[in-house]
Amino acid sequence: MPSSPTKIETVDRLNRNLGLLLAGSLVTIDIATPAGQKGKFRTTFIGYLPKKYVLVQFPDKNKLGSFSQFLTQGVAVTVRGLIEGHEGSVAAFVSTVKQTLQIPSKIMVLDFPRSLSVQSLRKSIRIDTDIVSKVFVENNYWQGLITDLSLSGCQILIKNGEKLNMTKDKSISVIIENFQDLNNLKLPGTMCTIKPVLNGVSIGVKFSENARELVIKLLHHVITLEV
């Protein structure tokens, strides 16, 4: 079952856990426009000064597009990054833009967060995705789209899949040919749910135990993926 994120609110613990986000590591920032449009962008964690501020590289302006006008003083942002270690955890905190610097490069100065959430990828955190894949079932390949992903399984949309003779507990393989720098991932599993949707079917997949490490690697990439 999914675990609840652990809230960490004391300054000492914040310092300790922010310190696990290594300088130069990839993070994502989530922002929302006044109209409610949401954006997610990859950038680099620079570091922090305890009780004062956090430094994050300003995302590539070409990829920000129209969102760049909203990354101004006082705007709320959510920062997420991976904490390295055997647990493969995700750290996240909400802050506001304190100011931006132009020298030596464009940097966002964020207010020091009041709390930080830590959740292990091994606790079946579920993340919305949009990953092109193939499903191999009954000696045939079908084009699919992974719409959400967790350590234990995923949901896949298969367009025009009504002709598939699918039953629960049938063995399948989810194949990802190219995603970021990951190539030819083969994730074995079984079907646990089948639901007709517009122009296709949505299937729930439970991954086999031997797919665990590959799924963790895939989750790492998804968390630091810009959209």
C-alpha cells in the first residue's frame, strides 16, 4: 500500500535532509500560472544556506517558454529531487522565489522551506506519466502508453486494443524502447485489471519481482523529467 510522505519540520532535520540533495544533482520545479496552467521543468540544485535560502539554477529559458514570465519574486514553486542511497527516496519541498540572480549565471534564490517531505520509491509512490511503450502478449506486440507508474505496477492505455483477448493474471511484458537515455527496458508482469475506454482499453499491470530494479531506474528518470 502507498505510504504517506514523512513531514520533516525542525530546522536541524531540514538541514540534514536538504544536505542529501547533492550540489549539481537534477531536480524538477513545478509552477502554476494565475490561470491554473501547470508546468514542470528540469533544472539543477546548487545548494543552500541554513535558515536563509536555497539556490537552484534557473531552468533553460527556451524550454520554459511562456512560463518564464511567472518565475518572479513571490511565486510559489515545488522542488523535487532524488536522495541517493539504498532506499532511493524522493525529497520535495514548497517554497517561494526570493529573487533571481544574473551573475555568474541565472539562479533562483528560494526562501528556506518550512517543511520537507521524504518518500521512498520502494513504498509504491504513484506518478502520472506519458511514456510510449509496447505490450507483448500472446506472441504479439501492441502499441501502448504508460499513463501512471509505481514500483509495483502501472496503467497502460492501448489504442484499438478491443480485439485483444485479455484476461486477468495473464503474463505480459511492457517494453520501453527509448525513454531519455534508457533503452530497451523489458518489464515482465501480469494483468490485474482491464477496463474499456474510448478508442481502446486501459490495463493495470502488476510487475514481477525481478523487474524491481529496472522500475526504480525508470522512476528516477520520470521524477527528473521535464514536460
